[in-house]
Amino acid sequence: MIMDVAANEIQAIRLAAQALERGEVIAIPTETVYGLAADATNERAVVRIFEVKRRPSFNPLICHCSDLDMVSEYAILDPVSLRLAKAFWPGPMTLVLKSNPEHRLPSRTTAGLETVAIRIPAGFSNELIRSFGRPLAAPSANISGKVSATAAAHVRDDFGDEVPLILDGGPTEIGVESTILMVKDGGVELLRPGGLPIETLQPVANVPISARTFEGRLLAPGMLKSHYAPRATVRLEATEVRRGEALIKFGSDTVPGEADCPHVFNLSPRGDLAEVAAALYAALKLADEVGVSEIAIVPIPISGLGLAINDRLSRAAAPRGLSPDEAVLGRL
Ligand code: AMP
Ligand code: MG
């Protein structure tokens, strides 16, 4: 069932909390992408997330909390993490923190690690967690390796009735997943670029920010494993569109070949990267629906949200045919 959150938010929260209490997996809107959520403290419910999503069990889940008190029950906040938390939560930032040894989440949630990835989301999902009273483990609401869901219909397309309750909060505001950070050796390590740009968090962190594989540059797509992938192949840095391709672009410039291309998706005519991020996944899914075998995508700058956009596109363009396990291993 798809339930419109705006029509009756109180009813939506009540139904969702009841389903979570029963140990069910439900789909919820967050400001980044839709999440496949279950009670993070209920091991059987968490196992069900992995089954429904076909996610390898060694890939830990992000636990979503409503406030810092809830975070502190399960994790220990070092001073730099606390500064980031106060500045950017609720928001599109995930912190990998030391687990609180007195109150650990089930090992299926954290994949048996001594750390736990935590985020405080904004909006409806925050209200739901507050009302439910416990953290929600929630990866993106898509089948492992596919493009993340940014609308309720995307969730239904991937899972059908396997997810009995899908809460529809409209299209997600940010449209890419959270930025994942870990404070380590006096610095901040970027584990995944995302909805919170590095340029925004740098002055607050006020310590060096490093990236294990990023170093501020894009990796060659060939070095990456496929993920966030549509069915069609993806051709990046396209300076022209070829016969039979769909085109994803932004801005007002005309791309050579565009006049003959029946499937042009302009993600932001005014060239705003936040609009590009918000519209990207829906455009990849639409390009698949029109049945093209290749999607040409114009170059996108790597500053601000462009870093996360380019990261996802590089993975979407990476070689196919890998097992889901290999695909996940290839992620940042
Ligand atoms: P997803 O739920 O698909 O948005 O991805 C969550 C990401 O968080 C995965 O890439 C995980 O590897 C990462 N993650 C979750 N928990 C931890 C942790 N304890 N340490 C490091 N990375 C984590
Ligand atoms: Mg995901």
C-alpha cells in the first residue's frame, strides 16, 4: 500500500510505527532518498531488510535517530563529531562513530563492527523515529546495486508487494544519499561524498578532510565497480549525443546532436547543481523506461554537490556483470 503522508501525517506515523513494532520493513521518505526502514534494535527485522533489498550481509546499515540523546544511547561522540553533529543534524550527513559498549545494536545492523553509522534525518522520518522511540536501520529503498528511489513509485517499481507499506512524501528534496564521514587520527575521513558538500563541512570540522580513494579527484570509472546503475549503459563526459541515445544535460547550452534526440532530460535549465542532484535518479529511471540502450551524460563540475553526483555517475557507468557482493565491495 502507498500512503500519502501529506493527506494525514498523524495517521501515517501511527500506521508506520505499528508496522515497525511488528518487526516489518517499510519504505519511508527522507530528505536524501527513500529508505527501507526497520527497527534497528530488532535483529529479525534487520535481517529482513537484507533479504528484501538483496543486500550482502557484510555491508552495514545506517541507523537513523531522532535526536542527539538517542544517538548517545548507541554511540560515543568525540569532540569533532559532536561539532559536526550540532552543525549539520538533522541533515544529509552520516557519522561513523564508536559503538556505546553498554548499549550495542544487533551485530546484523552493524555487520559486527565496533562502529556504527548514524544519521539524524529531517522532516517526516524524524517525526516517525521520535514517535517510534527507537532508531531505524534504513538503507536506500532500491534493490542492491540499482539506482536509489527518490519517489514512492520508484520503491513500488523495485519491490511491488514485498514492501507492504510505502509512505509517500513526494519527491525527495536532495536526491542523493548522505555524505558519510568518520573522525580518525585528528582528521575527518570522507567515506562517501553525498548531500552535504565538503566545502560546507570543512570550515566547521576545522581539521584536515581526507578521502581514502578520492583525494579530491575522480577515480577513473574503469576502477570502480557497478552500483547505482540503470539498465542502459551510461556514457559520461559526453560532448555530443549519438543516434539511439538518451541525453541527460543541464544548463541552456545546446548539445551537438540534441535536435535529433527524442529523449532529452534537462535536469536544471538554470544550471543549479542542487536541482541536478534532485532530478538525477528519476531521469536515469525514465531513460530506462523509454527503452534506450545508452544514456549520454554531459560533464558535471566536481565542486559542491557535483562531487557526489560524479561519484554516483562513475559507478553507474562502471562495468557490469559483477555479483552484488563484488559491486558493494567496490563502493567507497
Ligand atoms: P547505504 O545504506 O546503501 O546508503 O550505505 C551505507 C553505507 O554506510 C555503506 O557504504 C556502508 O559500508 C557504510 N557504513 C555503514 N556502517 C559503517 C561502519 N560502521 N563503518 C564504515 N562504514 C559504514
Ligand atoms: Mg544504497
